Amino acid sequence: MNKNILTIFMFGLLLSFNSFIQADSEKIESDGTVAEFNYFTVTDPGKFMTALNKFNKSECAKKWRDESGADTSLWSLRGSGSSHFILVVYENWNEMEKGRAVFTSCADAAMMIKSFQTSTDTNRSWNWISENALAGRNWQTNSVFSKINFKVDEGRELEYAAAWKKLMNSQLDNVPGSFGLNTISYGNRYVSHMVYLGADSMSELSKALKNVRSTSDFAEFASSVKDIRVGVNTELVQYVTSFNGE
């Protein structure tokens, strides 16, 4: 084979391989995780953080993390009736079951929960459990999110998910960070789903949202789901800290 032809052939193969790798890295599918969102209206931030840090360093927390792989972090909220949420992510339902068994059986966890009576408005505390339905990129690399909470008509969930996935596939160049669709499996009286869009700064997030919403693809998506979805609220979510025993 002519050397020039061989070079062109190999270059073409390399481009095809790189395109395959890039396409593969942009898969939009469930990551299998389940998560607890524990919402608080904090009234005494100092006491609140002291209780969380004390539990974080306890033997109970260590056992909880070791046996279930619980990944725990604290986030602040704007655009919500709550000021913060504690996010606990598990790899799957089996790991959550292990984690709940440990957490609910130790005195350190009970004492932390009791302390919230003096550092939060417990009348406004609530929680839900979500299951990831679709995800793109690693959300843990981002520090700020737009979290959109809404309710989809029963029986139309797959229809909504298909439309949202089509939209996100068309917007990969406009979205700099992670994104995902979660189903609210428990605690879903007012909200059945949430969508998140991540970024590294508020300005980057704001620009991404504007870019996506200005496209014809978004207009088509909004039109296709308007009769099966009711919006509840959109929250600005910011990372505060993680709890890993340190």
C-alpha cells in the first residue's frame, strides 16, 4: 500500500476512534444511585455545624460509611423554603438498606437528630428519596447547580424522560457541567421528579441556562411536555462541605 494512502487511512481510523471515545463519554443513562435529600431551615448555623461535625467524627458515622459507602455532603439553597439540605448518596438500594440499618440503630445519630431541635425549625424539616433515571457527566465535579422540581402526570414518566434525554443530547455543547433527571420515589406528594444542571460558577450556570433556553430544541421540548408536567420551583444549590470523617 502507498505510504501516503496508509497514513491517510491510519489518520482516519484515529479520528473515528477519538470520535467513538468522545461519544461514549457523553452517554446519558442512569448511574444507578439512590439518594436521601434531608431539607432543613437552619436557625443557628453554629450549633447546626457543630452537631454535624461531631457526628461525622463518631464511630457510628465511620461504621455507616464503611458498611454502606454512604457519600454525605451539605448544600445551601436559594429559591426554596429551606436553607440547606444534607445529601446522602448510595450506590444502589441494597447499600441504602445497609446504611439505614446502621444509622437508625446508633445513639450518635439519635443525638444529632435531637440536637436539630435547637438549631433548625423542625416544623419545616422534610425529606425525600430519589433514584437517578438519567445522568450525564460526573455531578461531583461541580459546585453549583440549578435544581428544577416538578410533577409529571402518572403514567407519562417515560414520555417525559425520552423528551428530556432528546433535549440534552442536542445541548451537550451548551452545557459545561453535569446534568441529570431523578425520580422522587418517596416523599413525592408535590414533586415526582427533579432535574439538575451543574457548573463551576454561578455565571457559568446562568450562561448555560440562557443558551439552552434560547434554542429551538428547548422550545420543541417545552411544547412537547407542557401538558404532562407541572413546575413546582427552581432552586439554586451551592456546595458547602462533605463529611468523610476528617
